Amino acid sequence: MSPSENATTFRLISLVIIAVLGLQLFAVIARPGKWTWPFTDYPMYSHSRHDGDRVVARHFVVGTTVDGEEVAITPKDLGVVLWVYERWAGALMAAAQKTDAAASANDQAAQSSQLPRFTRHEWPLRRWLKSTALFQLFKSKPDPDLAAMLTEHFQTASGHRLVRLRVEDTPVIVTRAGQAAAPPRSVEVELPLSGSD
């Protein structure tokens, strides 16, 4: 290779490295979402746990059929891996909480009007990055409705018609001496969910 070809190759490689580092810096500052992989803000270390925090280790889902029979639903029954099952259980719990929140919306509105409002400070650089076309291109896309989709998939695959689901968690409490068992929480979800027939 001639010296001019070496210089061109060096510049090209340098530009690629600068572009990759720039995109990673953009992902860390703007936090556009998980759809920018491999340029992510690496959130696995962004949440700390404190003494007394309740941490859910695992969820279990039990369905009640039209006949009143209870059926334990496992990841194998859904045909998914454990982390998708956990996301499904989380989506079911969120659906139950959304129903509860809608029922008590008037009470919360009355209380929130009396409380002072706190806003999260956002740095000007981050605000500007969020307004760029690059952020709009990479911002998080909504997840599919996992709760309805996987519930319908289970009913179709197993032949069971469910009227409700019960989601139970197995939590632990973080203490300075290590983890300790915590009482489980159980949530009932009435079917059909929105997005399913």
C-alpha cells in the first residue's frame, strides 16, 4: 500500500471509531430506549437496592377455567423462555393495577391537587438531544400487548377457556445481613383482557 492509501484507511477507521463512540455517548445521555442496540445506556446497574427493599425473584401464574378448575401455567405451557414468561406476568400485574388505578382515579386526583408537584431536573444537553431527529429515529417503540397475546396463545394451544388469572410473586427483602423471605403478593386478573377476544 502506498502512503496515501494508508492515510485514507487510517482516516476511515478513525471516522468509524468516532461514529461508534458518538452513538454510544448519544445513547447514554439521551436514553432513547432499548431499540438502539448495541448502543444502549446499560441500565442493569442503574437501580440500586436499599435495606428493606422488596425484590421479586419469580412469578407464578395460575388460570381458572370456565369449569372452575385451576391450571398452573409454566413457561413450557406458553412455549416461551423464562424471561418472556416473567415479562408476561409483569404485563398481567400491570393490567390488574391499571384496572385498580382506573377505579380510584377520582380519589387520587383530589389528593394530588393538594400535594406539591416535583419535577425532575433535565440537563439542557439531554433536552436538546431528545429533540434531535436521531432521537426520534431511535426512541423506544411500544411493546406488543404481551398480556393479551400470550394469554390467548395459551388458551388456543391448551384448549382451556380461562375466566381469570392469578399472578403470584416470590419476593425477598434486602437486608444488610443478606436477603430474607417476604410475604408473597397475589393479583387477580379478570378475562378477557383488552386486545383479546
